[in-house]
Amino acid sequence: MPLRLALLAATLCLTACESGFVAVPDASESTAINAARMSCSRPYILTQDCSNTAGALGRFEIDDVAMKSAANAAGDRFVVFADSKRSTEKKSNRAYLALKEQLLANEFEILTVEPIARADKLIGYAVKTDKPSYEFITSLR
């Protein structure tokens, strides 16, 4: 096996084997947020489209990928989840990547990306942008 391929395989295994899931490369350096301990006030204060009983309420779709979101008051930190009764790692990654593409195309810079997991299953991402982006996200509804 060529060295580069071996290093890539080892890196993916470290991400997947350590956490039980494979997150997008943007989140590879971040520790996963435990969804069981999340609320609208933990680990971030989310005041837009957030319910402590129902979770993220902001529903929208990009390129046939349904997603839901919630954000902080400033709109520069948000969470995004695949909007599906059977949310999977693949759907969560597709949701993030579709939204990332829209954000970058509209001159938002993504500063941090943290995976959100429940029982070692990836269910979404917490994202911080360089400037308020949630108003733009809500315009996608």
C-alpha cells in the first residue's frame, strides 16, 4: 500500500474508530458534542428556532436535502441536522456540506465545525461563522 494511501486510511480510522462515526473533514479536529447533554442553553445559547422539547425548529431544504437548524442571538453560531425520522451519518454530512456550499458562495467563512453525536452516531453539526449567517440561512426556507 502506498504511503499516502496508508496515512489517509490511518487518519480516517482514527476519526472513525475513536468516535464511532466519520465526520466531515472540517470537523476532524473537534471533539464531538454529546447530544444527550444538549439543550437550547447548552453547550451554546440558541435563542432562534430552538425548543428544549423539540430541538431545532428551523426547517429548510437545499438540493433535495432536508435539514433543520437553530442559532444563537447573534446568528453567527448555529446547529444543523438532517431533517429525517431516520437521520443517518450520511444524511447529516450531506446536510452540512450542502449548507456549507451555500454559505461559502455567499461570502461567509466557516470558523469552527463540531460534530454532534448521540450514542456514537453522528446526528449533526454545530457551526461558527465569521459574521452573522443565520438570517441568510432562514432566507433559504
